[in-house]
Amino acid sequence: MQTLMFILGFIAFCAGIHSCLLQRSDHELEQAALLPFADDLEAARNMTAATGRLCERVVTPALEAAYDPDCYRLDA
């Protein structure tokens, strides 16, 4: 019985993965592969030069706020 449940679960898992990937175009999958380079403009340029693939979603990361130790104190 456990083996049957495992097999049915595995088939459902594979069908879900297949249906999720089937809905994506090749261009969308290629852009998803380039997302690790989207926040670093120089790395995106190097990747484009090396592979010829253009990373369309290059973003500029937001500036982080400076650490202010006084903002975590509670005045009683």
C-alpha cells in the first residue's frame, strides 16, 4: 500500500512539474536562467559577452539604510 501511494505521489509530482514547465516559453526560461546576474550590471555584461544572451531584467539594488543602534532602544 505504501509503495502504491509513493508511486501515485511521484506521478502527481512529475505531472505538476511537467505542466508548470510546459506553460513557459523558451525565452522566459532563458531569462529565468539569467536572473542571478540581474542585480549586477557588470556581471550581466560579461554574461552577454560570453554567451550572447541578453539579460533583460537588469535592476539596480536599493540602497540599504545605515545601521542606527539608537533606533532599537526603547525609552521608558
